[in-house]
Amino acid sequence: MCEPQKTDAMPLLQVKNLRTYFHTRNGVVRAVDDVSFEIEKGETLGIVGESGSGKSVTCYSLLGLIPQPPGRIESGEAIFDNTDLLKCSTAELNRIRGKRIAMIFQDPMTSLNPYMRIEDQLIEPLLIHEKTGRQRAVELGVQALKDVGIQDAAQRIRSYPHEFSGGMRQRVMIAMALITKPDLLIADEPTTALDVTVQAQIIELVKRMQAERGMAVIWISHDLGVVAGLCQRVNVMYAGRVVESGPTTSIYRSPKHPYNHALQKSIPALQPKGAELYTIAGMPPDLSKPVTGCAFMPRCEFAQDICRAPVELKKDGPGHATACTRAQRGEINL
Amino acid sequence: MAETFLEVAGLKTHFPVERGVILRRRVGLVKAVDGVSFSLARGEILGLVGESGCGKSTLGRTILQLIPPTEGAVILAGKNLAGLNRSELRAARTDFQMIFQDPYASLNPRMTVFDALAEAMRAHRDISTGEIQDRVATLMQKVGLSPRFVKKYPHEFSGGQRQRIAIARALAVEPKLIIADEPVSALDVSIQAQIINLLAKLSREMQLTLIFISHDLSVVKHISDRIAVMYMGRIVEMGPAAQVFERPLHPYTKALVSAVPIPDPAREHQRQRLILSGDPPSPMNPPSGCAFHPRCAYAKADCSQAVPTLEAFDPTRTTACIRAREIN
């Protein structure tokens, strides 16, 4: 796997104070609330969290994929190679999206156009971004399908999406995302709809592609297992905020934030068989109501009055940061 | 082991594939369940795993006679469910219930929780309104919901709470067997834990026999006493949960277990993975012999000859692989 190159002064992508709110009839939903992170060239960053924690909205915001209205990016910047993605015009974004930053989505059934042959969808990025001639583009398309492990690529490229299985469609999505050799791949739960055996194939494929091409990957998932094997660093999100961030090993081995700790205790794979699983009391907060202090406080077993005060993500170790007032004061040992 | 409570013998569910509107002709046969036999004791939890399309849901539904079996018997407490007529089957349904994957789709949005639970009770016997009210309240408490919520509608609940309501509805007729088809797959990790704990507790307290269908092996391993692994309509391996998971016998189980990601970076980087190539074969046109042989790392010529039967490997475990002794 590729080590991040520390030689560059600027990270590949630097996100600062991103806030994405949705203005709905029922109030303002703070889907992403002050999120900052960065990713180096060739690095793999995992973003984990439960549904509604803001992991997808974070990445959609970066690529201008938030429907506006009702959504609005309230503040923040996302510097990608000296360009602020959040301030780009659509035309500028179009030069970056699908070329230097590619994205794959959860559901390969709905993200391929059922009326178009694989060929036409697959080579579209080349025709648009690289002005490749059609014949050359088809050659590259066949090669891209071979690279992701599709047999008889030269024939299969003429098929329609419905002729492919779910795993093969996701391979096509990956081939399409990688065909322009992007610097950054954003993968939004790409294996959630797939069987474990196919999931293992896709993860190996992304790892291999990354090693060959040195691209950076942001992998969004609710599955702590997938992230453990794939990512070098992990951001844990809760209620629209990053609550803990650090190298994968320390996120799993020595969790600092009570939410991250509780999450680890509630998955069956890490617990002795048949033992009662730890459950987090209560439910995630309603994001349309403003939360001043720690959003996890109402469900946290370590909560005290001090947790009502605003809390920030603070560095507390090499590359590790936690947003928990009591952990920052060294009052809780998990 | 205790006395047999549920026995499934040679169960087959075949679906004809037909073409044409007026002149319908049969163009194929999908053997969704193709000769499954096992037995369970009272209070036992069986985990049923396999990839999508392997027939695990069809097997669950066929056991409960929601799909008529093509062949075979389902003997529940001495009664063959496959041989019952409609009214007998209806009477027998109080003994077995089902919980579905999607709690958003399996509850009627126009019925309050009270109506949903009361309907199940009234459907099977005459019961006074007062008694219904008492029993609904008890059921709600049993699944961890406050009886104050009985007048609410499904949309007012979260996914985890809805799954609790679905469980309460299944329990309303006091069944002895519950088949839960992917009951936690649609839920978030922290909510999954609550539902798994609840099902384990109910099974223990009420001596419920539970068949837990899931594609998530770590969940199945956690809750089950025994695990059955299905591939292309047949059970390929069956045994005590921890053993199947830690020392799988059948090459397919080995690949399945190895594909499950471990949420521990150190172990995840160390281990050697067995990556299966390709997708499961088309059920319309299954491979000859052992259905797994085209994807199997251990396959040899004999494997494509005859369909291997499920045979005892040791006193507690069975597997359907002719090379099981050689490769283990």
C-alpha cells in the first residue's frame, strides 16, 4: 500500500470548517457542522458513522452535488490543488469532477444509465475531459474493464447494465471512475449492497488500483470492519461533526471518544460469542434543533455538566484528535 | 441433544420459469431449495447464511408454508405442516411466525401499534377487549417499548423501534418457532446490537426456537447455537456456530468466512484472504455435480460428477464435500 508522501507542503485536499445546512419546512437541519480534515496524496481516509451522521453530505458538498435549495453550504473551504472547490463555478467544477476527483456510489443499479451501453458510459469521461478520439477511447475502455477483472471485456463492453450482476456493475463503476486516472477517489459505501465475497473482491481491487496509481481514496462506510483493513486514517462522525480522528490502529485499539468506544463495543465481531452486546442508550439527536455542547452528551455514560459547553476537535497525540471535553482533560480512561 | 422439535426432511422448492402470454411454455426450472434436511431442538437458535440468491429466504418461507413446497416434509412438534389443508394450516400458524427485514415495509402505516398487535391476537382466537389491552401492554414491555406508545402509528417510530413492534406482533400469538429473515440488516450498528440482544433474550426466556437468516456472518455467529451454510439451494455445511466460523470444513464456508472483514486493523492486515473469483452461477443452469466446483480452489475431476450429500464429519458437524477429509 502507498505511504503518504510527506514531501509536499500542501495536502492533496484540505477541508476547513465545512458547514452544510438544509433549510426545510421543519427548520434548519445541520447535516454537516464544522468539519475539517485533510488527505495527503496516495493516502486512504475512512469516514465512519451511522446513517444521518453527515458522512455522505460532507463528500457531496465537496463536489457540488448538494441540491441547492434546500441545501446550502454555509461556510468553509475545500482546497484541492490551490483551488477552493466550494467557490468554483459549475464550469470550473466540471473540469475537476470526473477527471481529477472521481466518485463511486453505493448503488450500482441506479448509478448506471439503463438506456446506454456500458461502452458509451464508460468512455464518456475520456471524450469529455481528454478529447480522446472515439476509437482510442474504446480501446482504453476495454483495457479499463480488463483491469477491474471483467472477462471477455471486448464483448461485454457492448452490453447494457441489466446484463451485468451487482458486483460486475460496481466493477464497471470503478473502471469508469478510474479511467481518467484521478488523484482522488471518493467511494460512498461502495460495497454495502454487495455480498461479502463480492465485497472482498472489490476491496482487493481498489487496494491494487491504488497501489498501481498512487491515488488517494476517501472511503465512506458504516462498516468498521471494511475500514479497518483498507484505511490508514479514520474520521469518526456523529451528528454532523467529526468526533475523533486518527491513525486506524489508534482509532480501533485505543479509542478516546466515548462514542467511538461505544460503537466498538456494540459490534458482535469483536465480542465473545453470546455475550450481551453493549447498546448505546437513546437515539441520535434531531439535527434540526441546535446543539450547543457535545451532541453525544445525552447518550454518553461519562457526561457531566461541563459537556454542555461547546467542544472542539483537539489534537491529543500524533495525528490523533478527539472532540470530548472530558477526554481532553484526561478525566476518562476508556 | 434434546428432543427434536422441528424436522425438515428433503425439502424442495422449485419454481418453473415460463415464457409467453397466451401460449405459456416452461423454459426452465429454478431449484431455489433443493433437498434440505435438518432438525432443531426446542429453544435452539439456528443461523442460516449464504450469498444472495442461495435460497435461504425461500427456505425460511417454505418452512412456514408461505410458499408451498414441491417435495418434502416440515414436521413441527410431530405435525407435518406440508400435509395440512388450508384451515388446518391456519390453526397451526399460531405456532410459528415470521419477522421480516424491512420494518418500514412490514407494518401497515394506517394501523396503530395497538391495532397491529390486537389483530394478530383476534385472528386466532376469541379474546375479550380487556384481555387484549393487558396483553398488548405486556408485549410492549417485553420488547422494550413503553406501553404509552400503543396509540402511535409506525411512522412515528425509528427503524429499531419498528423492528421491536414487528417482533411484538410475531410474539402476539405465542409462537414456538420464529423465522427472522435478515431482521437487523436494515439497521445501524448501535441499533443492531439492541435487536440482537432482544432476540437472544426472548429466545432464552420463552424457549423460542429461532431460525435467524442473515448474510452477516459475525451477527449470525454471535447469536446462533448452530449455523447452516447454504449454496445454490443446498446446505453445504452445518455445525456448532463457533466451530463453523473458526474451523470451516467446506471450501465455500472457508471462502465466506475469509471474506468477512474483521474490525481490527492488526488482524486484518495479517491474515491471508481466500478471494472467490466470479459470481454465483445462474440458478437456471447450475453446474453439474457439486454446484461450487467452478469456483472451488480444491476442485478436481470427480467434483463435477455427482452431487455430494451432506455427511457427518464428526459427531456434531456435517458437510457436503467429497474431499472434506483430504483438505481438512
